[in-house]
Amino acid sequence: ASICCKIKEILFKHGLLFSIRHQNWVQIMYRVLISMRCLNKNNILISGLCFPLLDCPGTKSEQAGKSASCQGCPNQKLCASGATKAPDPAIAEIGIKLSTVKHKILVLSGKGGVGKSTFSAHLAHALASDTTKEVALLDVDICGPSIPRIMGLEGEQVHQSGSGWSPVYVEDNLAVMSIGFLLGGPDDAVIWRGPKKNGMIKQFLRDVDWGELDYLIVDTPPGTSDEHLSIVQYLSSTHVDGAVIITTPQEVSLQDVRKEIRFCKKVKLPIIGVVENMSGFVCPKCKNTSQIFPPTSGGAEKMCADLNLPLLGKVPLDPRIAQSCDEGRSFLSEVPDSPAAQAYQRIVQSECV
């Protein structure tokens, strides 16, 4: 019993009981416990630990709750009832709510720090520069909401009416929604597990009074986590134009982008194209271009050619972009003659977006 308690302490400390990525470790410890006679013949843990069963058919399977490996599982009755296979009723509600949105574009990145939120904000500004278009920007980066600062909306609050939450407006035709508006201050940390994040995303999509929109831009966190699965699931009942994937020329970034591309294909999310951010540095004074992040493996251009994906454009570095984001102003309207601003405009005007 003391050995089991020690194993339990180690596994909980490192989060191995709840992480699919460490499933091999769980299986190794499972076999150790089998050999120590800590498990019975039905693969159920007697000593109080809660390991996933090796032969679990999955909650969506027809055998969920019915197979031999389900015997003794605390979720057996729930799975057998079919409740886990029933679609979330919120999906249909969101489909109705967003039926007045013509175009929905997700902005993804394989890793953090590649300028995904900056691109999302500038894409929204560029689309809203056409005053005949209604544009909204939704920030679902629950733990790192930077959109309020970039859009110059820090300190704003969300108001509720009979038709739902009212987004915060930058311009008459540009609305923004972020969890940053619901926090007490910009330094408050959101320390939530997956289900609570998913609930917030559901509430953003279902309860916000977006009205009639031409474009809804969704800024997501880096990687392929709960937020991405939730946004794809909740938008499954409505048409999504696709994803714009942001990368830098570095192979480290491109490697993570390939994972993001694979994710999109697995969940059947169309890929509009790839944008290479920080693609060289254009000096504001001499206009010469320098490679800050040299594309050692050919950059996004070669990757797109290999994977048969459209390269929407290359946005060079400009120190004025960071300054305008810190000050909450639109870089496109502040420095319209910048090569970076012109690259943004070409991406927006392209047939793909």
C-alpha cells in the first residue's frame, strides 16, 4: 500500500494521470501495478488510483459501457446510457445564432510568439476599412487575452441586454469580444481547466449579440488544445470559411505549423492559406531588408509548395507594428506606406481571403 501511495503521489505531481500525451507512462505504471497485484483481473484499480483502461472502447463507440474492459469503470453507466454520444444542444443553438454571419475565419499558429494575435487584429482592421462591411473579432485565447490591449480597449466592460452580451466596438463596424473584458484587471490570471474554457467559448458564440456580420475573425491560442477542438465542434453546424495559419521562417516554427496543418485535416477544417510573419526586417529609414530569422529550410514558401497550400503573403518586421499594438492603435492607418502594411493589404485583397 505504501508503494502504491508513493506511485500515486509521483503520478499526480507530474500530471500523468490526466494527460493523454503521457499515456505510455500510464501503461508502464499499469503493468507495474499488475505485477505488484494491485489490480484485479478486470483491470480495475483496487488501491484508489484511477488509471484509464488500456482497452477502453471510447465514449463515442457503440461498445461504450458494454465491453468487458468497462466492467468496474466509474463511468460505465454514463457511457452505457448513450449520453456521451448525444450531440451538445448548444451546437444547434450556435448554428442559428451565427446564421447571420457570412464569413468565419479562424487564425491559428503552431507555436506562440509568431504574431498570431497581431495578425488577427490587423486583419480585422483591414477588413473594417471598408465601411460597408460589418466585422467582429473574437478572442478565444482564454489564458492569454492580448486583443483588448492591441485594439486599444483595455478597461472596457461587456454589457448584457435582453438579446445577450454586447461586444465592445472599436469603430462603428468593428466589434470585439474577449475574456479580457471580464477580468478585474489586465494582470489577472485565468487559471482554468479545459471544461471551464470550453464553457466560456460556448458562451461567446451562443450568447454574444453579434448581429449581422460580414466577417467573424476568431483569434485562437497557439497549438492544438481544448480551445481549438471546442471552436471547431461548436461551429460544426455552421459554415466556416477556413483557417489562416501564421508562421515565421524558422524551421522550429514550421515544424509546429505542420502539426497545425495535420490538425486541420483531421478535424476537416479547410485551410485558407499560410502567412509568413516576420519575413525579413525592412529598415524604416534606408528601406533595406535584412533576414532576422533566416529560412534555413526554405521557409513557408517551400513548405506550402510541398504541402500544396496557398501562401497568402509574407509580412516583414517593422518596429512600428509593436509600438502601435502597445498603444492600441491601428498600424495600417498609422503607417499605410510601410512594406508590412502593404503586405497586409495584399493578403486581405487576395482572392483567398
